[in-house]
Amino acid sequence: MTLPEELGIMVLPDVVFFPHNLVPLHIFEPRYRLMLSKALEGDRMFALTQPRKKGREILPREVCGIGLIRACVENQDGTSNLILQGVCRARFEEFTLKNPYFIGKPIQIEELEEEVDTVENEALATKILEQVDHIQDLTETLPQELRQFLSEIKDFNMLVDIIAGSFIKHPERKQQLLETPSLSQRLHILAISLCQEYPQ
């Protein structure tokens, strides 16, 4: 997809936003109300990420999830409730504005399509789905419809993004999954992370 030359960036603690995920947001800070207004007037997109420290500065992570506003309702007090759908991961190599909110120039990170159909990746995906079944046995929180949907996904990039966004809790593990360009490496990291967070 074609990204705008510049995008607003919303920075929230411990938030890692993956493609193919939906996240509900309540926008109440004046700076993000302004960012939302600009997004709705234009391409209806902005980036969502957790902060990083650079010396004394607090900056967005360089690799962020980009989202498209699917629905937005403005409340009487000026706040808004919206649903943001993850559409891609992107790298920000330059921030053109820091106040009142960050604006950056995104470069989309391309998926490595040549890796999608390898036997090793298929085996890892099968193992990950078995781990998801184990999580369901532990928590009983996964709807049967979602379990069926996951089992039918043929795009392993999508599978990793949905499971990572839904089940991995540790923010740095999630950020590592977002930043890793290789699909096979992401599958390995996801399988290990699920074992660590949901031990047998």
C-alpha cells in the first residue's frame, strides 16, 4: 500500500501495534485530539507505538504499526472513541515535528514473500497453533470462531501478527516481533515467546 509522506504518531506506554489487529482507543489528550482531527481530514491513518529513551529525550520507536481509522465517534466532551485497524509495519527514520505530537516520515517494511511456503515455516505455524490450543485450555478465553479462523489462515505473516497481538504480553517481545523482517525468524520468536509466557 502507499503511505502518506508524513503521519502523526501516537505514543502510549507498553503498546505494540501489529498489522491485521484491531485496537479500540479513547482519545482525550488535546494533542491527540488534534492529531485525530488531521487524520480524519486526510488519509484516516496514524502510527501507534510505545516510547523509547534517547538520552534525556522520549521518542517513538523507529518501527511502528500503522493503522487505518475504521470507525470514530466524537463524544459531547470533545473526546473520541475509535477503532484502529493495523495495515502495515513501517520504519520512521526522521521526525519532522515533536510538538504538540510527533509527526514522522514512514517507510513501509516489506514482507519477505519468498519465505512464506517453506516446509519449516509450515511446521512452525502448526506448532504455534498447537500452543494456542494449549492457551485456550489454560484460559478458556478464546472464542471457537477465532480458533477456527486461525487454523484456516494460509498467510503466515498474518498468522504471526494476529497471534502476537492477541497473546504475547511482554512489550519488548512484541516489539522484537514487530521489528524482525524475516518471517521464519518471527515464527521462531513467536513460538519461543508463547512457551515462555504460557509454560506447559
